Amino acid sequence: MSQLNTFDQEQIQIVNNAASLAEELVSNAYKLSASEWLRRRYDIKTLAGLAPDEVVHGPFAQIIRYKAQRTDTSLSSSSYDLYKICFQDHTILEKLKKSPDIHLYPFSLYIVTHELIHIVRFTKFMQNFVATADEKMDEEMRVHKKTHDILGNIRISRLSPVLAFYNQWHTYHDKLLAQKESL
């Protein structure tokens, strides 16, 4: 297998900055206090920090849910869900290369905001992590809409092309849904 492109240090800092703003925006959108936000256990990793089975081709990121447990206890009742947002650097970098109007900061902001919305929805039991393909598609539609609602209200340089890109995704899936309903 060929070597996949990973973010450099400057790009990782850009992703970190986008993640910080995304956390604030999602927390505000769901009106979560600081203590409520801290209960959502998650980690964000770029390609260099992923295990081979966490690397996928196609999506820009994915969420994997792990069962975690504190090391100082052996009781299964102390286990908790840990969500890992796995950035797929190679896929993101390829998109940036093919789309000069899309820039890393606003693109990462969209991706992290989107994935954090999923995590909030899972942890608030608004959506099951394990779902059928149709349920997952419906959830993607809801989360893309919520992401647009949150990001549509802020002023970030070069965000418009990212929102337009994801509007195309939304339109495509609306057409699929209409076809499915007509069957």
C-alpha cells in the first residue's frame, strides 16, 4: 500500500483551531454547560494518530465508538463510551487539491462541527450509534442540516464554498430519498 498524505504541523494547528471553535459553537447550539460538555468523551485524531483499521477511503472523517474504562478499576460498571473522530488527512488533502476555493480551516470547521453534532446526538440519546443504513442516512441529513444552521450564522472567511459543497451533498441525497419514496 502506498504512503498516504498526512497533515504537516501547520495544518494540524489549523485543524486544532477549527476544533476549538467547533466545540464552542456546538456547545452553544445545544446549550450545554461546561460540565455537560465535559461528559462527552471524545478525541480527535489525524491520520498519523490512527490505527490501520481506523483509516478509510472516501469520507473526510469518521466516528468510532470504543468502550473505555479507567485503569484504576476493574468493575465493568465504570466503563464509558469514548468517541474517536478520525480525520482522514489523505482524503481531505485530495479534496483541497481538487477544489482551490475550499480551504483547510473552514473545511475542518465544518467537518468537526458535523462530527461533534453526531456525538452530542449519540450521548443525548437522540440517535442510536448502531443503526440501519436508512437510519444512518436520515441521521446524516439531520446532522448536515444542523451543521448548516450553526455555521450559517457565523462569519468565517472562505466558509461559503464549503457550505455550497455540502449543499450539493444534501441536494443529491434529497433526490435519492425522493426516488426511494416513489418506489
